[in-house]
Amino acid sequence: MSISVRAQDAVHGQPAAGVRVRLERVGDGVWIPLAQAETDRQGCVRDWYQPTSDRHTYRLTLNSDHYFTFLGFTTAYPEVAVTFRVLDETRSHQVEVLLSPNSYTAYVAMRE
């Protein structure tokens, strides 16, 4: 199993490169930091975290304020947090996020 993220810039219709991303897992009611990264030219952070066998709740936080401020925009959502559960640890999970200064859309794609 792995967890990856892909961010797309809805304003420019391209991958959102350089978005700072943080991954956490909940444990005993507290968010535990697991990894930090920045999206590559394709807007991806691939296979940056591989839990051993965890059916847990995770949170990915994307720093959209840093990304859009660099491009000259003010954002309504300075951070976009996507909280999701891993229900099948045999599959890889890719969190897809479409970002704009005033909205976002997210979903989790599972693959073999």
C-alpha cells in the first residue's frame, strides 16, 4: 500500500507544481505527523509514504495559500485538508485535488 497526491491548478489548467503537502494519521484522537513534501512538475508526490499495514484515518493538508500567493492570487482557503480512511491496505491510494483560489474538489482513487 502507498499514499500519493496529485494537485491540479484549475485556474491555469495545469499541474500545480510546488504545493507544500503534509501527511498525518490520527492516533488516540491526536494527529501524528508522518511526512512532508512538495508537488513535482506534474503536481504529484508519488509513493512518499508506505504504511506497513494500517487501516487508519489520514489527513493530507495542501498549502494552497503559499502556492496561489506566489502566482499573485488571494485564496479563500489558505489550506486544503483532505481527511480519508484507508479501508483496504492491499491497494494504493492517490488523493486527487483540483485547486483554485476560491474552491477545491478532492477525491481518493484506489488502484492495485
